[in-house]
Amino acid sequence: MHAAPKTYLFGIDRENPVDCAARLAEAGIGAVVTGVRPDRDVLQAVRRQGLDLYTCFGAFALGKDFPGEEHLARDTEQTPRLWFGSGCPNDPDLRQACLAQAVGAAADAEVQGLFVDGARFASPASGETFDAFLTCFCPRCQHEAAQAGFDPDQMLRSVRSLAAFVTAGQDADKSLPDILAGLDSWLGFRSHNMRAYYRELVRTIRRRLPDCPVGAFIFPASLADWVGQGAETVAGLDWVAPMLYRRYPGDNGPACLNHEWASLLQGLTAKSGVSFREAAAATGLPLAWLETRADPDRLTAAQIRREGFLPDMLARETAALVRALPAVSVAPIIQLADEKLPDSVRAVRSAGAAGLGFFAYQADQIDPLRRTLRA
């Protein structure tokens, strides 16, 4: 197993990388994460300060090379759905192109670590609508499911049942726990498929870069099974970086605790007649982890997005992965612009994290970060 990543920051000032890299080194940052192909000026600035360079790529990122609908994931009615700028996880051309580009660029830049992002299926907050979550049922995925011993027809029926529950309200014959229990095969296929992807990822990188640690930005433990990123799925990696963004601002927040839980609970409650309290219980979310002190019976998705989670949630999420992955370095990445940054850092470290990262670079957040790391 490779050593844990150094304390890292996602992003750098690309307009003035020399001064920025010096500030980051002085603040206590040991590594910078960039996109697939870092600018030469960035690479030189990072090296000059003795910082490590990690690059990151999107596992199924469409980009300009894959514009056609045939590369998209599909819902239960075969409607193409875009999620997180990504296509179907079982599109072989898309998978191979993204991976080949990333490995080649990492070799050229002589990086100290390579992260994959988006190596999963769609999540509740990944698409423009909740329907993007209820994928992928394209012919490729249905064939793969059958080959792996899953029942594609049963998977389709179970997700259609969930879709009907979300759009048309409570089914008198099926409670929410019953509907969620019926999703086991769909979620199992997602996990099975991603295990195969991560094995392919590691093999490919080891052939070209045998000494390069392989890591992934993954979902928090409380949400990972929904997207096929449970602990058993990523157990063959060197590093995992659960994305523990407790109170991410803005309208969109794929992978962020507040946005993902808000989207999931909103989908399960908006038209079903089920309360937030009931939906939280059915999905395993203790409401005490939320920052809000609102009455659980009056809780809304907007409040969850706006107020987010307590720093203690980050400790719980970290500890769950540390226990489940004793042979993997768990190095969470947390929100940099956090008014409770010192508490969040302490929470992650107290839970046994082997490393720590921050998302994402903002010039006005470096001084608070320096004070936190140097305290």
C-alpha cells in the first residue's frame, strides 16, 4: 500500500501560480490537485515549492469528443439523461478514452498521484432532474446485468416502482421501506459494475505507472451505496477521498452532503405523503446530524441545502470508511470555505483519517486555512 497523500488542495491560481504555490506551501499544503493536463507554468511553480502534484480525471466525462445521445445513460423509459457531465458507465469507448487520456497525461507530467472522479452511477443531485438518478437501463447495462447474474426485468420493475412513488404519491400496497428494499438488485448491479471498473483502473495505471498511487474521489459512506461506491467497491485502491462537503453553497452540489441528502429526501417526500422524518428513517439518516434545529416534522429540502450538517457528521463519515477500509488510506476532502473550518478539520482528524484535502482553491481562504493548519 502506498503512503497516504500529503495535505492537499484542489486547484491553484492559474494566473499567478508562482506566488500561489509559495502561499500554499507556507500555509502547510503539501500537494496540489489539478485537472488532467496541468499548465506548464503550474507544474513548474508546484515543483519549485517542493509540492507534490496529483491529477484528477472524470471517469465517464463526455466532453467534446462524445457529443451523441448514444453515449448517455438512460432511465427506465429509455430517455437519455445527462448526469455530472457524464455518460453511461458501461460505454466502453467512453471509459477507455477517458482512462487512456488520464494515464498518458499523468505519465507526461510525472505526477505523484492520480485521482479518478465520477467513477460511479448517477446520484440524486447529479442531474438536472431526479430522473437522471434512476438510470442506467440502456441496452449495454441491461446486458451487463444479465451477464453478471442480475435480473434486468426485476431491476427495471423496482426502479419504476420508485419512480412512480416519487411522481405520483404513496402506493397503498407498498410502503417506502418496501420500495427501497426492492432496489437491492439495482444497487447491487451498480456496485458490481463499479468494482469491475476500479479493477480495470488499477490494472491500467499499474502497467504504465507502477509507482503512482491510485485514488478516487468518492461519495460519503452514508450515500455511497446509492451510486455503487460502497467500501467493498473501492477496496483495491491506494487512497480514497470521500467528499465531505457539509454545507456547500449554490444551487447545485453533486456529491455534497447537503445537496445529495436534500435531493434524495425531497424526491421521496414531495408528492408521496411521506414526511421527512419517515424518509430519513427509511434511508438511515439520523436528523440529529443536521445543522438545522428545525422541527423534523417541518423540515424542508431547502433548509437542508442551506444549513447543511454539523462538523460531527464529517467525523462519523470518516470513521465509517476507516473501519471498513483498513488497508486503504482514507484522506477526506472537505469544504474550504467553511465558517467552522477548524471544527471540521478536527472532526476528520479525530476519526482516524490518514490525510486531508480541501475543495477548492479561493484566494481569500488561504489565510484562514493557514491559521487552521498551523494551529
